[in-house]
Amino acid sequence: MSDHIAQHVNPKSDIEIAREASPSPIVEVARAKLGLDSDCLIPYGNDKAKVSSEAIDSLGNHSNGKLILVTAITPTPAGEGKTTTTIGLADGLQRIGKQSAICLREPSLGPCFGMKGGAAGGGYAQVVPMEDINLHFTGDFHAIGASNNLLAAMIDNHIYWGNQLGIDTRRVTWRRVVDMNDRGLRGITTGIGGVANGFPREDGFDITVASEVMAVLCLANDLTDLERRLGRIIVGETTSRTSVSATDLKAYGAMTALLKDAFLPNLVQSLEGTPALVHGGPFANIAHGCNSVVATRAALKLSDYVVTEAGFGADLGAEKFFNIKCRQTNLTPDCAVLVATVRALKMHGGVERDTLEPENISALEKGCANLARHVENLRKFGVPTIVAINRFSTDTRAEVESLHQFCAEIDVDVIDCDHWAVGSAGAVDLAEAVVALTNSKLSKFEFLYPDNMALWDKARTIAQQIYGARGIIADQRIRERFSELQESGHGNLPVCIAKTQYSFSTDPNLKGAPSNHVVPIREVRLAAGAGFVIVVCGDIMTMPGLPRHPAAEQIFLDEHGKIAGLF
């Protein structure tokens, strides 16, 4: 008898599975699953639509469903399957007769053509149309980039036409963006080529998902709030060191106009017809990593169970979901699902990627320290937690039993899942466990730190309590910036730490659950419109680069004009 647990192995690619699906018209999904009539939608073809502002405004008196956050252990190249589990769980809830909806972020073109791939799920737990979702979708990212870059253009234009505000060109902090990994744009010089082209100055690009405009769109309550937040964006300082805002430049109105349609949530569906609101896309390693507030709130009014995800591991995505998104919106999660794989835990235990298939109980046991740290961290927020093992065919019976035993030792429920291979049928146990958990254990949700804690202490609290660090360090310039922000009235804001997603530390090669390390702070940025302070740590970049062999090398149009090589 084989030591491997019998499991379906799916020989088809994600894109092949998605193309074989026969999704219902999106207007039928909206009516049958959400109670939304066709006049509540703005169709983008037959399979995707935006939910109208009138429909969203009409939901105010509806009661809220239960909010389930899906997060994960520290990511590895072996894969964890957080988005896939989010979709599988929602499908599983539908399968056991519960009304559910999915809330996801939109994928960025950067990782899609780079290393990570898309973010529409995988196997038989996907949202469709996956090609559209992973590429241009409804154009939201393009609108966000245009809004961001309009503000950049208006800064340089203001300086060119006399600089009435007295902007110090050495202290312009607003950067341009593009939704692509392009390390060549991290640092540039603009305004060269003569008098007609303005004043030369140093500038640079971030990836669109790192733009404060992205964060603002995802955290705004409505269009009025969106415009107000855009106006609060700080773009730099004058020669007398006073802040200059988008309001000062009279840019916020036009920026809002560019975002009018992008602000509306996008409605699509899973392969099994579960409605999915896919909207916004900030990364969790350089931004706050959560889908839009307007999408989450709408889903909670329209469904009994809303399954959402936050980017990367729980130390980044979940921490920011709790401390930033929930703090600003009064959302209260009912439970958290922590996704883990045997493969990834073995990598955290020291196994290299190319030797993951052979059984290795000792490495698994060592790697479980990473799982335990994440469980401990989630408990600090008072949120009931369950572990979902996203199964692979290479998992052996002994490895799975060892992981179950470990979870029992740390007193956390654990469920095996096979949704990637068989869809909702592989997530029924998880769905039933989530329903039971949310019914039996009430969330005692609390933030990790209070509003009135000093900014420096907030960053240190996250480093010590979530990352297991001894503390934080920074040079005198950075410490002075913390003090400036504190004294200028921004001390009550939460902090959004930008750091590598691959480790609890700032060293991406340090796996498992490192402790007693130090987190170096390289930069501090004020995101006044988004309502948080960005603390940049280690070597993390807000403009990623492509890997040696980017995924773009394998993507092309076949002889039938269809996209090939996407997944």
C-alpha cells in the first residue's frame, strides 16, 4: 500500500480548466446568488460587470453576514494556495447550502509577467474569466495609474509655470507609477532636454499597486470620501518645509473623475457560480494588501458568509487587514483560516525546492514553527482560527498525520482540503468547520496597538509581537522623520510596514520562525490620503524587478488567436 494519500491529480493547466467551464451570464449570477437585478449592474460583456453606485447605496439597511479572512503561512516557491482556498471555501459553503460570496484583489500585471503568476485561483477553484481578470480586466489599474500620474504631471506643470506654491524640487515625494515590474524606472531624471521641458529633478516609478491612489481607492467609503482622501495626499514640501497637498495643486477633482468607474466593484464568478467581487489590488509586502472596503461591505450586505483574503503571510496581509482596514472601517472578522501546505512547511524546515517530494518528517516538524508563529499571532487579535491544509498528491500519510498531531499540540483545529483538484467537494469539511467555528466561538477581535501609541512604538510593537524581533533600528534621519510626523498631528495613524514577504525577518532567506533579529528601517513615508504611515524595512523595493526568466517569455497567442502560456 502506498504511503501517499490517494488524491486526484489534475493533468490540465489552469487556463485549460477555465476554458472548459460554462459560466452563467453574470446578470443571472447576480440575480440568483445576490438578489441584484440587471439594472443594478454595468455589464462588461456577458461574464463580468460592475455593481452600480445606486445599488451599493441601497444596501445600507441590510444586515451583515459573517466575515471570514483567509490568510497563510509565510510564502515559499513551493506554493500555499491562499486565493485558491478562498475560492474553494466559498464554493464549499455554497455546496452545503450557505449563501456565500468571495472578495478578492485584482491581479497586477507585474507578477503575472514576472515570477508569482496571476491571482485568480487555480485548478477547480478559480474565478473566471481568468484571462481577463489576470490581464486588463475592467481597466481599474489603468485608471489608478492615470490618476496617480495626472498628479505627478500637475506637480511638474505647477513648477514650470512659476511655482506659486514654492515647491522645493528636491523634496517632491510623489512618484509616477506603471503596472509592470521594471527596475530600470526605480530612479530617473525628468525635465532634461532644455527650457521647454521644465526643470530637471530626480524622480522615479513605483508599481501601480504601491501607489497611494490604490490604497485610497481601496479604503474610501464612497466617492465623496474618495475625493476627500485624494485631496489629503502629500506630494512634497516647500522651501520653507511646509507640506504641499493634492488640494493645493487643485488636482483632486480631476483625479476623482478618472476613478469614477474604477471605484465600482467588479462582479465575476467562480467555476461553480459563486459570486466574486474582485476589486482593488494593493500588495501586502509594500502596501496594505486588502481588497476594497466598498466591495467587502457590499458583499457583507448581500451574503451570509463573505470569504476574503489578504496578501502574503499572516504577518503582512492579516496584520494589515486587522490593524489598518478593520480599524478604518469598523469591520469585525468572525474567524480566520490559515492556509498551509506540507511542501511549504518542509521548505521552512530547510528542504530545497527540488527535493520536496520525498517524505521528510523531521523537516516538516522543524518547519511547523512557522505555522505555530502565525497561529499565535492571529490569536493576539482575538480571532478564532482554523488551519486548512491545501493538499498535494506528493503529501504522504505520515506527513499529514504529523501535521495534524502538531496542530493538536498547539490546540488549533485543522482540516485537509482538496479543492484544487475537485472543487467544492474538496472543501466541504472546511466549510462545515468554518460554520461551526463561527457559531460556537465568538470573535473577541482587538487591535494590536491603540491609536494613541507613538508611531515608533507602533512599528516596534509589530516587529516584536508579530515578527518575533528583538526590536527596530534606524539612523538619526529616520528617527527625526518619525518625530516630525508625530509632532505634525499624524501620530494617531496606523503603520503599514513594507518588508519582504518571504520571512518574518527582513532577510528573505531566513525561513521558519526566526527570533531575536532586528528590523532595520530604511525610509518612512506619509500616506495622509490613505490614512497610514509607510515604514520601509530592509531591502524591499516599491518597484519590483523581473526574474532572470520571467513568465512573460512563455506567454503568446496560439494559431487560433488565444492566449497560451498564461498558466
